[in-house]
Amino acid sequence: MPHEDLQLIYDRSEFESMVEESAEVGAEIHAKTGLLGEVVAVDEESVTVDFDPERAGQTLTFEVEVLEIE
């Protein structure tokens, strides 16, 4: 379930100035804070970016191999 507080709405002209390209739905945005976002809506005046990762709230399992311990 998406967290609405992680969906931010930007003024379109300011957003396009920040990212130096046209706003398009589906574009990935890398924020200065390190967050990865996806443009989910664009209209004449605004751009909505979702910073809620697709796998938020899901359990992830990783298999790792320890190569060295110092």
C-alpha cells in the first residue's frame, strides 16, 4: 500500500528546471537525499513523484557469501 506522504507534488516548470528535462510519467528521479522516485502523474501545472519504493513493506531475502573477515 503506497504511503501518500511519500508522494510529492511539484510545480511543473520548477521540476523541469531541477531535472533539466521534460516531465514524463514513468521517469525515474534520483533526489539529492538519495531517494529514488518515479513520476506518476503530470499535468499542465504539476508533477507528482512517488518516493515510496515498489517493495516497501515486503519481506526481502538475500543470499550472500562472506569472502573475508578481518
